[in-house]
Amino acid sequence: MEFAELIKTPRVDGVVLHRPFMPTVEGTLCLTGHHLILSSRQDNTEELWLLHANIDSIEKRFVGSLGTIIVKCKDLRVIQLDIPGMEECLNIASSIEALSTLDSVSLMYPFFYRPLFEVIEDGWQLFVPEEAFKDLESMTDEWRLSEVNKDFSVCPSYPSLLTVPKDIDDESLCKAASFRHGGRFPVLSYYHKKNGMVMMRAAQPLTGTNGRRCKEDEKLINATLCAGKRGYIIDTRTIAVAQQAKARGGGFEQEANYPQWRRIHKAIERSNVLQEGLIKLVEACNDQSHSMDRWLSKLEASNWQSNVKEILTTACLAAQCIDREGASVLVHGTEGTDSTLQVTSLAQIILDPACRTIRGFEALIEREWLQAGHPFQQRCAQSAYSNGKPRSEAPVFLLFLDCVWQILRQFPCSFQFNENFLIMLFEHAYASQFGTFLGNSVAERLKLLLSQKTVSLWSWVNRPQELERFLNPLYEPNNLVIWPSVAPQSLLLWEGVFLRWNRSTKCLDEAYQEMVHIIEYNKELQNKVNSLRRQLAQLETEDGPLQTP
């Protein structure tokens, strides 16, 4: 298929662009295979380049011969295009709708993008399982890398290499896989070097109404326990939801078969409910009524902050079991690809200071989301404005990033990255020139040859000139476990995502720059004070204590 077949009118002059809190711009609108471009000859006016993949929905309006297209984007921005001529407007709208809903992944922009920067470090090769396993080997010899899933036949959503207990052979892993939803048998997620406790993740066991059991599965998770120790199974579903799953062939671990494990049920919402919550939240943020009661009512109805609280609470529970109780943990929900990954990755941010650095966080995204089989292609196909009926879409990754932002806000000196880094990840998960978030699993990405045909997001992010934008000037390495507050008063709406297009950002940018200058000035003063202290200490060493006149 040629993109030209979908573009009915490639160019229109005299188009007027309207954006909130920004001056209107008149210019020429052009459509290419992957971009909507508006350029103007007005002074100091930047071109608008909008990926078709970033467009969630459009609305058409007509007043006489003037047509208006409202473009609603996956990054939650809304723009208005006034187009002279009804036919041109209809043609542009029809073309945008066709180009923004391409079914074939191989027709998406990452396959056509050619970077203008030199790729110094290939992001596709940065976070391979073998390297992560070397770090684990330096701390313990109780684990091994298994190739049981090398052809993805045991579990289509797992990577080819998996970290499992050393004493469990591949045959037992296959039997355990047949007992878990989607073949997602328990694998290592995190090793806590402070006390040797571990966190594993899996999908629900297929116990069904008959109470089916699997000796190999029981042996597999018991192999992670130290002598005389108990473990915790954190099920991200309520007991009622878990009971209902038994009728469909799923279920949960029976106490009689897992006597060394205590099961705890939490209440993280399912993906379809989360999508509805995002739609309601964005609708509330765009409400122009200026009624406080209406705003608070809509915000509460979205349940977004409640979802953030529940996810953070569950992650804190997992971290507490590992660090304070000295117990190993197994986390799972139904499929093990959504709420499970939210909990395991947030628990690591709480426990492991390495995950609070830029490289460490990138490694976490690779390990706990991309390689662990979160279906990005399905979950991020639509955002809050889509007119289509939700299928598999859900803001699971956005909720995770929101939780990270909550922790970052409470511990502003403990993270090497800033809020802009998290917003950038949100944007690229939904629409990007890079191939990192394409596909739903490692198997799909290999089939698409992404590492050969597309550029990795990390290749761009890790360039020194880009990293500068994402560095937190307040950062001071903190090797301690950090315990975020999950009290409702401590959790705020993430304005940087949900309100950034609804307000003027100029004042905020100026305030941020002023803050950075103050921080740098304070650091200079501190360096001078430290230098004077060293000089005084040297004088005291040479001449004895200084006498105060």
C-alpha cells in the first residue's frame, strides 16, 4: 500500500492553528505518510510536526465554507485547525483518520525514521538478560539462566532467557508453565542483596473449580525460601475476583498445597476499568465550568487517585515483606502482565537505589515491562479521546509512571531523573519515532526485526545533550530504602501530564529555571564553604587548634 493513496489533499494554504494559551498561527498545512505539518512565515513561529500515530480522534465542524477540525492527541493535547473550503476540510479529515489508524505495525513511523544524530550507543544492546545475570551471580550462586523458552513455545509472552532457581530443571519448569495462565510460571524479578530475599512474578495458577494442583509449581516457588522461613503471595485481585476466576479455569494458591506461604489479596483494578477512569479524569481536567464541586465530583468519579493509592500501597507491602519481614514474595494477578508489573517495578524503586538513576530506571523498564511481556501495542493503541470502543487499551504504564512521580515528589533528592523524563516515556509509549515500545512481547519484536530496522529510544535518550534535559539538579545519591506515604493527602494530581495543555507553561518554565540557578548558586557557595573548612582543618593540623580572639 502507498501512503499517497490515503492522502486526498496533501497541502492546504491559509490554515489557522489554535492552541490553548498560545497565539494563533496561520500557515500551510501539509500531510505526509506519517506527519501532519503546519508551517508559517510568521516571525518566531515554530513548525508544528504531529505524528499521525499520536492522533487519538478528530472532530469536524462547519460554518459556511469554513471547516474546522479538532485534533485530540494521545499525549492529551487538543488543537484546532480552521481550514478554508469544505472539500479541503473533508479530505484532510478523511486522510488523517486513515493515516492515524494503520493496522500494520511495519507501516508505522519507526520503520521509516532515519536519525539525524550519530548513534554512539546502541540501545538495543544495552539491557540484555546475560548482563543482568552477571550482577546476580556476583551476589549469589542459587540461580541460573534457563533457555527453556528459547523458541517461545513454553510461554509466548516471556523472553527466551529466564532466571530461575538453580535446583529446578527445565522439565519441571515446563510442567509449572502448564499450570499457570499463559505459561507464565514464577521467575525471578528482584534479588535483595541486603538479606538475600527475592521477589518473583507469575500469572494466576490454573486451579479451577476442582482444586487442581501442580507439584512442580509448588517445588519451584518453595525453592526460593530459606530454611524455616515463610513467604508471601501477593495477589493483586480481591478475593471475590480471584474466586470468580476459578469458574473460568483460573484461581489462586490453596493454603493446603502451599503451607509455607501466606496469601494476601489486594484490590488493583482491571485494565478495562482503568481505561474508563482515564477518560473520566481527562474529561474532568478539560471541564471549563469553573465549579469546584463539579471538579471534585468528576475527579472522584474517575477513581484515578484511588488507583494510584492502591498500586503504591501494594508495592510498599511487597517491599516491606522483603526488607522488614525478611521474607520472599511472589506477585501475580490474572495474566501477570499488568498490575503484577506495576507492583514488582515500584517495589524495586522503593528498595533499590540503582533503579532511581537514569540507567537503572531504563534497565527496570526493559526488564520488568518490555522483556516481561507487557502488551504495549495493545494497551497504548488508544488514549483518553478515542471514539472507538476500548478493546485491550488501558493506561497501565501511565499509572505506573504516575506512581513513580508521586515517589519522586516525596523524595526529590533521591532520583537522578526529573519529571520531564517520566513525561517523555509516557509520550513515546503512545507514539514515537523509535521502535522500543512497538509489539507486545520479545517474540513479536524479534519477528518484526526491530533491533535491525528501527532505532532504540535509549540510543537517543542516553546522548549527553539529551540527558541534560532529564537530570534532576537536586539529586544526591541515597542508598537507603525509601518509604513513600500513601495517605490520600500525600497523593496529588499529576499536573505535568493531565493539566499541562490546559495552562500557560511559560511561568512554570521560568520558575523552574530560576530554581535551577538558585540550586547551582547554592552548590557553588557550599563548595566554597567546604574549601574553607578544609583549609581550617589543615591549619589546625599544622598549628594546633585555632584560638578565638
